[in-house]
Amino acid sequence: MTCPDCATALDHCHGTLIPTHSTCTTPSCVDLDPARHPLTATDDDLLPHPTSLPAAA
């Protein structure tokens, strides 16, 4: 399978941009422009959310 953006030589990144940490999941990524990243994650996306609170002792 070929990435359509790669096939058209569009400047993009295959990693996930995490803007709140100014980082990308692709170590070789040097341009953190959101327009280059079709995938973006927030802290809420990265942190586990409890489905229920622990029972009181």
C-alpha cells in the first residue's frame, strides 16, 4: 500500500503530533507544523481515563 501523500510528493509526516509537548512520535521529524501531521493527539488522548472510581474502604 502506498501513502497517497507520498505518491504525490506532498510534504507530510507519518507520525502523531503532540502539540502540548512540542513533539512528534516520529523521531526524525523536525517540522512540527500541524499542517504536516494528519494525526494530532492531546494530553486527554494520551492519558488513561478511569472507567470507575475505586470502591471506598
